[in-house]
Amino acid sequence: MGRAFFLVFVFVVFVFLDVYSYNGLSSVLGQERNSKLFKYTYFTLSALCYLSIVYIFYYFISGGSHFQRTFWFNFASGFIFTMLVTKMIFSSIMLAQDGGRVLVALWRYLQSLFITESEFSGVFLPERRQFIATVGTFIAGIPFFTMLYGITKGKYQYTVHKVTLNFKDLPKAFDGFKIVQISDIHAGSFDSKSKILSGIEKINELDADIVCMTGDLVNSQKEEIDPYIDIFSQISAKQGKFAILGNHDYYGAYEKADPNGEKNYYKDFFSKFKAMGFDLLNNENRIIEKKGENIQLIGVENWGAGRWFPKRGDLDLATAGLLDSGFKVLLSHDPTHWDERVKHFSKKIHLTLSGHTHGFQFGFQMPGFQWSPAKYRYEKWLGLYEENDKYLYVNRGFGFLGFPGRVGMWPEITLIELKSDQLG
């Protein structure tokens, strides 16, 4: 019922924005405001939005799967959001101009009360400035085309980010050791097996020593990963594949009245990691050995600084039995864990791998500069951070959630190569 009310509200907003945007765009065309091409293009796009709203509404009331999305569901929801953002930006610019026009009209009216009729021009409301409408059209066109790309191509534009880290206390046998990290799979949002397989192929091309999946395998329900188990099981690594849970992995529904409901749910969920060949670390650790030396791999359950996120990560339990002097790599889904607990932990953790933020699936990246709305929510939101010879890497995520696309923040496969600075 809540979804239905929301969709009706969106529909009403769209009607208002359509009328207002059409009127504003007509200002750009001037004498061409009655152009058939303009009318056909505008009303075709608007009709597609309304049909998308109807389609999604029908999808839910007809019992459409909440576990798995289709291409058309993702396209429809993404197109609605794209058009909504585009028209809101354009309408905001036009509204600012129209607000000024109303103030001028009010001032002229007040002036007319104190001047003679012969001195009054008879016009209160000034015409819209075509320049402002043209600029508004250009500015609104940027998110339209970039978001349209994001929901069709960008969400599967897997990009490899390579990072080399040097450590004085890394065992020599692990010089050149390659860790591949993926995060935030969100399997319930996928709509193309072939595109996912292309990402898996990129992972395997990196010839990893270990592959680490740092949480949020699903959006909420364990069944979301079922269609992709055979695909993710194809990931290869020389010395093992490891995974942890993220906050979304705890949102599954099970029979509350059944005293064994939760236990049985997670028993089945955890078996899916095993079916994909991943060793799930729930506040546990593993020793990775090579040529008589080793590093310590630690995995914690989710721990987030936000009060609404599960706080099940236990570093003391996860590092039980490990020597203080060992080289440690930690898998922890939420990067806020690093600032709050990890970097102050009694045992030195050399490298922490996190995800969670997705880079908000929207941003700008260029050499020496990167920006996303995520930076206003998370202090550590993307890439590599270092303090006192301790490192945190925040992955952009492999999947997508909410908005079914990515704009300038492409899905990431991280390759981290460890290098030893030991002399001799």
C-alpha cells in the first residue's frame, strides 16, 4: 500500500513538472514553440514515463518478484528517476526566474498605485529571458544523458583499479602477493547474467592469489543470489576465496514464530557462500601460508557507526589466537569501523578492505580529484586511506542498489599488490 501511494504521488508530481517543463522549454524555442518535432519528442518521453510508472505499479500488485529484477523493471524505474531529476533541475532554474518575474510584477503593481495612467506601461509581468531557459535546458540535459547511460551501460562497466602497497614487515614470501577485492554484489538488483559473467572474467584475468568479497551479497533475501551461484563459483584464486557479511545480508525475512527460523535461514544462506566456493568469515581468521611464512586474514561481521546498522563485528573474537606481530589483513564491510575501532585496536591491522558506500553510484573522477555526494555522508568513502602505516581501502562496489545504474562511479574490481620493503 505504501508503494502504491508513493507511485501515485510520483505520478502527480510528474504531471505538474510536465506542464511546467513544457511551458519552459517552449520559451527556448521562441517562435518554434509549435514545432511538431518538439511536441512529438517531448510527449513521447513523457508518455514513456507514465507507462513506466504504470508498469512498476502493475509489477508490484501482480506479485512481481522482490528477489530478482528484470531488465524492463530496472529500465523503467531508472528512466522514471532520470526524467524526474532532469525535470526537477530544469523546473528549479525556471522557477528561480519566474520567482524574480513575480517580484518585478509586484513592484510594478505597487508603483502603479502612485503614478498616473499615462505613465503606466500596462505590463506587470515581464517576459521570460530566453537565455536563462536555454542555459536551464543545457544544464538539465547533462543528467538526462549521463543517467540514461548509467542505467543502460554504466551499471555493468566493470573497471579494474590497481593499488600497490609497500610494507616493511610484510613476509618476503608474500612480495608481489595479489589480493582481488569485490564488494556490494547486491544480487537482487541484477538483470543480466551475461554482463555479470563479463565481470567475473575480468576478475579471473587478474590471476589473484586470494579473492575477497567484502559484504552485501544480497539486497535483503538469501534467494537473490540463487540465479548467480554458478557464475560466482567460476571465480578462481590460487590460495582461496573469502567473504564476509554486510548490513544488507542481515535483512532477510524468516518465520518469527518458528524458534529455529533464524537459525535455519542463516544456515541455508551461509551454504550459498560455500556453493560459490567462498570461505565465509564470521568473526574468524585464517592463516595464509607461502614458502614457510604466513599472513593473517581476518573477517568480521558487519559493524557500522550508524545506529541503524548491525554491530555484530567483534575484533577480539576475530583475532583470537593470532600473534600481535603477524601481518594482518582485515575484511570489514563498513569503512566507519576503521576510524571507530580498527586503527586503535591493540593488535596492528596493516590493511583493511571495506565497501558499503558504493561511491553513492554517482560522482566525478579525474587525476587528482574525485567527488561524490558520498563524501558528505562518509569521511572515508572511496579509495585508499593511510594513517600510521595502517591502510584502509574502500571499494566502489560490484553491483548497484536503489537507482538501477551508475554515473561516473563505475562498478569496481580492485587489485591490491603487496610489496615487501625488507632489505637483503
